[in-house]
Amino acid sequence: MKFILSNGRYMVIIGVIGAFIAAVSLFIYGGVLTVQQIIDTIQTGYVSSKGSKALMLSFVEIADIFLIGTVMYIISTGLYELFIDDNIEVPDWLEIHTLDDLKQKLIGVVIVVMSVVFLGHVIKWHGETEIVYYGAAIAFVVVALTYFTGQKKKTVPEKKADADS
């Protein structure tokens, strides 16, 4: 049983590969959309404030695709580091040694994704009051996630201080 459980961690490779393929797919799709949007803009040759708003919205939506691809990449590398090999070469900011490290990285990117989604709604905004509720909901989630991550950081030093006493 010990052998099965200790080697069962390699099943995570399925999630690692799936998340990596999702990340690559999203990056390629976002790249194709970027090129397509630029070509469409050049071909129409129409320049106006309305056109610039549509172009901005399109690029914000494309940025959202890249950010979700980044989330999938972080999940892929994080799971690999946690379960398979902790010694892969990644930038310092992407080093993940605990599940809390992975959650911290994901929460940061999720907050950025929500901000970009809200920016997309602001660009499309035509004076409706519903945007206030949407923004408030996003702000509430950001505050909750910030509180959650802040609590995790505070509890670790207190335990360490107790152990030193």
C-alpha cells in the first residue's frame, strides 16, 4: 500500500499535461486573435473614436485569454513542482514549494483576471447602473481573497513565535 500511495503522486501528471495543453492552446488562440484583429483593423482602414473603443475592447478580451492561459500554466508548473520534481528551472516568482504557494500565485492572477474583465465592462459601458453592482461584487471578492491570503501569512509567524518561546 505504501508503494502505491507514494507512486500515486505521479497520477498528477495527467493534470499537469492537461493544464499545460490548455495553457498552450489559450496562448496560441490569443496570438491568432491578436494577429486577426490587427489585420481586420488595417483592412477596414476606418479610424474613429467608436472604432478605437471596439479595438480596445477586443484587445482587453484578448488579454483576458492570455491571463487565463497564464493561470493554466501556473497550475501546470505548480502541480509538477509539488508532486513530481521541485527542482525545475523557473523564475523566482514562480517557485512553488507548498500548496499555499500555489494558491497565492493563483489568487494573484485571478484578481488580475477579474480586473481585466471589469475593465472590459467599463469599456462597453453605456451608462447603466448595473455596472456599480458588478464592480462592487468584484471588489468584494478581491477584499475577501486579500483577507484570506493576509490571514494565512499572519498565522504562520505567530506559530513560529510560539515555537521559539
